[in-house]
Amino acid sequence: MNVNRFYKSAIFKWVFLIVLLLCVTVISVSIFLFNWYENNNIEMYSDMTRIALLNTSQMIEALDSSLKSTGFLATRDNDVARMLWNTSYDSWSHVELQVKLNNLRLIHDVVYSLYLVNERADWIVGFPLPGGLRAVDYSATIKEMITGDDAIVRIDTHTDPFGMDVLSYVFFLTRAPLEDDSFLIINIRQQEFTDLLEPMETIEGVLTVVNSAGTVIFSHNKDYMHKEFGDRSLIDQIKTGGSEGSFLSGRGSERALVTYVSCERTRFTYITETPFREVRSAANALRIRTIILSAVILLCGIIAAIILARHFYKPLRRLVEKYILNDPQRKDWISSKYKNEYELIEKIFDEIYNRTVSIDSFVSDVNRAIKEQKNTNENIENILDFIRKEYTNPDMSLDFVADYVDLNPSYLGKIFFDNTGVRFPEYISRLRIDAAKELLSTTEESVNHIARLVGFNSTTYFITSFKKYTGVTPAMYR
């Protein structure tokens, strides 16, 4: 047997196997990390954008409710109601009413104009002064844009008689607006509405606000303004997807992450379209770093494999030469039974390994199982008691509890799920939501205060979590 040739081939075989294993491992880990990071990026972008859109929706909803309340209360004012029902012109009453309407207009900074219109008496009073505008003409223009029979009607973006783009709130005295010949109208300049939403440019992507008819009333993309939303398939998908959500649309370079929030009260849908290449930019950077790291690991692996193979076979070669090759009888017997020294050494090590490892592994497994079962039963009760006492602590987390019981967080999460059937974050959230429900039912504390009492740092996250587990917001539950 050619011993030198055998050892060279053996070293080459070891190096090849180790390099192959490294390649497969690195490629597999790289693919997994890239896909995981990409999906995580999409989820992170979606969650951040959805929270920002919810905040925007709540801000606009609050303004909408405030304007409706102001207009409704104004029409119930005795002087205003009397003037709306009058059939004649009273200049002195008009002056007093002009002052009252101006004070009403100053309550809201966003109000551009406010008018009382009496078509029957053919007069208009309000601010700014209507000039030569006739009540009959203005009333006809407004009623052309009204559908339905509500006493309070919002007319989305249109142009008023003075050439200003406005959103209007119209308040009638009856639920027959097309038959009623007098009303109060509050106009908000489109620019004021736009100024409220301009700060949302910090949201990744293009923000667009669409009304129930699919008409764009605001967009960072000025080409969208006052037009129907370009992609009707997106609108259809949004309508069937619930009040909020996200999805990928388009193909190739045109792919985008679409995130939306719909508000039932204002009937506005807030949509952002973020180019998918921006969402993937961080993942692409990770892919480049992973390729470089893989190349370095592969090179180090090759060098390490060569060194290890040489060191591993060096004592074996001496052993074979001393006890086998130097004895002619043993050499002849081995030559007849094995092709080379490698098969002999492999057989020896297989026998040693099978006899020792099997016993050791069995004893170790039994001892570990007994110890883990005992510790698990004791720990789970301590863990649950600790959580029930500390769940209102904003720092409550898996790591926080793991430090308390001196366990690895991953192992703690596993035994917690195995013994309770519930994931740790969900268990904490449910405890906090149950406590919040009790406080909402039995106290007059504000939602913000209750959120902090039960351990939430963010009121927005509290509202989102509460709605997730109960199906309603805290205000609706109360």
C-alpha cells in the first residue's frame, strides 16, 4: 500500500467534505436570513405606517366631529333658528347674527367661511361677507352636490362661488335637505385640510386620502388631486380587506407595499404606496454583507480544514506505521481484508464510538430529563405568580422574567407555552386588557391613564391591542 498517497487522498477528502459542508451551511443560512429579514422589513414598514395612518385618521375624525357638533349646536341657537325660519329681511337682527357667526367662525382656525342661507327670504349672512351672492343661486349649487336625507351633510372638495377649493359641512333644520330652503354651511379651505396632512410626509411612500366615492381629496402626489384614484383594483382590494391592512401590489419594478386605514365615521380611506425597492433596500444591504461574510468564512474554513486534517492524521499515521506496517504478518492480513489503512482506522473508531457514546448519551438523556421535569414544575408556578404581580410593570418582558427565574429566555418561552398553551406576549397582553376592561367599567379614569396603569407605555398601542382582543376601542367598550 502507498501510505503517502493514502494520506494525501484522505486529507483531500476531509478538506473537500468540510468545504462542501461550509458552502451548504453558509448558503442555507444566507437564504434564510435574507428571506427572514425581508419579511421582517415588510412587517415593520407596514406596522409603522399603519400606526401613523391611524393617528392621522383619528386627528381628522376629531376635527370632523368637532365641526359637526359646532354646526349642530349653532342651528339649535334661538337667534339662528329664528333667522333661518324668517321670510323677511331684518337688518338689525342680521347685524347681531353677523357678530355671533364671526365668533363661531373663530372657534376653529381651519374654518374659512360660515354662512346662514335663507332661500325663501333670499338673504345670506356670514363671514367673509358674501357680496352680491344670491341665496337662491348658492342654495341651488349646494343642493346639486347633496345625496341622501341626512340633516348634516359633508360635501368633499369642490369650488365655492368665490373660486376657492373647499370642503363643506351643511346643516339643515330637517331631514329633508333637498326640500329645506334654509341651512347653515361651514367651509374649510382645501389648503387648510392639506396643511393638516402635510406633516405626514414623514411616512414612507405617497400618502393619499380617498373619499367613499373613490375621489382623491388629498395626496402628496399632486397629479392625483381631485381625480378618481388611478388603480381601481387597489380600491376594490381595500374594500374587501377590512378597516385596515397592507398588501403587495404590482409586478417587477412597479411593486409597492400598500398600507391603508379606513375610517367609517368620516368615510375617508388613508392609503400609502411605498415602492418595494425601498422596503427591500435594507435587506439588499444585508445580502451583500452576507455574501462577503460567506466568502471570508469559506476561506477560513478551507484553511482550518487543511490544518485540522493534517493534525488529525499525523498521530494516526504514526500509529499505523508502528503497530501495523512494521509487522509483516499484520500487514499481510490487513491487506487481504481491507483496501487500505483508512478502512481499518475507520472500523476501529466506529467500534469505539458505538460502544461508548451510546451508553453516555443514554445516561445523560435520562439525567437531563429528570432534572428538567423537576425544575419545570417548580419554576412554572413561580413564573405565573411573578407575572400576576408584575404585569403592570412597563418593563415586563420575556427577558425580564427570565432574569428573575435565572433561565434562558428562549427556554423560558418554550416551557411557558408547553405548560399554559399561550405565547408569553399574548398572556401578558390578555392580563393587561382584562385589567383595563375592569377599570373602564368601574372608574372614570381617562384612556391614557388606564393604559399606563395596566403597563402600556403607548396609548396608541394600547388602543390597537384593546381592539385586537375585544373587537372594539376602549371608548366604545366604556
